[in-house]
Amino acid sequence: MTRAARGTAAEAAAARHLEQSGIVVVARNVRCRLGEVDIVARDADVLVFVEVRLRADSRFGGAVASVDAHKQRRLAATARWYLAQQPRYANTPCRFDVVAVDARDASITWIRDAFRVDG
């Protein structure tokens, strides 16, 4: 399986996991020149921007640690762009989650409100 195929499978597994937990996926693979958000979802009255990370091991901090400050800024910029394109969400509270998929056993770790963004 190619790296892209593994990533797609991890995103699909993450989306299923979120949906089984009562989250409503509203968009996938939101892309703009600023970056990409893997999943946009609704958790009750909150709009959730989800970064999905697939990792084979944790030698370098694992999937969650890979969402560093640079990646967080890119996610935030893409989220702002998305919100500008979707005026119905203009006044909706937002959060950023990370879903880590372990490539060895397909286990999923979901970190709600994984990081905060100013502004």
C-alpha cells in the first residue's frame, strides 16, 4: 500500500471513529493555498477542525507531537479560510482536535481541543 493510500485509509478510519462518537463530519480534505484540514466536523454546537496523523512508531514523539507550532499555524490559517467561505459558521465556536492512528494496530487516539489558536 502506498503512503497516500495509507493516509487515506487513516483519514477514513478517523472519520468513522468520530461519527461513531456522535460527531457529524461536514467536510473532508479542505484545501487552499494556505494548507489543508483533514476533517471538518460538528460536535453539537462546536465546529471541529481535525488533523489526522498516521505513525508507525513514536521514536520522534508520535503522531500528536508531530502537530508542531508550524503545523498548528497552517491549520489555523486554513480554518480561517474555510470559515470565510462558509458564512453560516461565522459565529460558531471552533476547536482543533488531533486524531492519531497507530499504523501497527490501527488503534485510534482522539485528542479533543489539542491546541488553541489566538485570534
